[in-house]
Amino acid sequence: MLASWTSLASPATSYRRERTALPWRQAGQYGLFVQTFDDVARLVAELPEVTEGEEKHRGHRAWQVAGKAFAWERPFSKADIKRYGDRCVPQGPILAVRTADQAEKEAILADGKDGFFTISHFNGYSAFLIQLDEVRAQDLKEALVDGWLAIAPPQVAEGFLKK
């Protein structure tokens, strides 16, 4: 994603550079269907040490590794909707996903994948939003794995990447 990554690559950044060779990058069985939070739960269940719980502020579903959330339901608040003004507000279920840092977030959004976006509330925060009605299954899985790698303890991430 980023050509400027340094040689001090963590297991997560090494994965991101080489992920095009991974099997799920091929057209999957869910390729063009609408994604749901149940699909998110199914995809993250394949990752080590993931727990599902409720987000502490509003009680929405959240997925964690090592006690830290890497993905969570993120419906729009009234303030979020007001900030859209005359523009169309993305419809359907919205998922927030963590990134390793702001540079990764900017690179992900610059790719222009369907369903990936951000809002002003997320300015300066290493996470972006996914409109599940618009995202392709392989892009969703890639985003979830990246989010998990951004938060997972190094030993757990290394073990996953060695598989």
C-alpha cells in the first residue's frame, strides 16, 4: 500500500506488502453479495484470539483482540448526519475498522475501494468506515485482517502470519 514503509517492518506491514499472494485475495464465494455484521463475525472468527462483545458506549457489537477493539458497529449519530448537510448519508450497516496509523488509513482511502470512507469525527484517528452494503467480501476480509494485525500482540500476529 505505502511505498515509503521502512525496513523496520512489523509482521503486520510485511503481510500488507505480500497479501496479494494469499488465497482469499482471489474471487471468493461471497464476491458480490451484500455483507452483514454476521459476515463480519464469521470472518473475524477465523482470526486467533478474537472475542466478540459490546462496544462500551452504545452497546453495539465489537470485535477485540487482546482486549482492544479492531472493528465495531458504527451507526451514524445525529451529529454525524447533520455534518453531511445536503450530501447523501451512506445507508445501511456501517463498520469501523482500526488501522496501524494515519498513513495506512490515508493509503486505504486513497485506493478508492467501494464502501470505504471516513467522516470528520474520525479525523486524526487511525480508523475508517466501511459501508457493508457496498463493500466486496474480499475487501472486507482484507480490511478486517489488517485491523486485527494493527491491534494484535506481535507474537499472536507472527503466529498467524506463519500459517
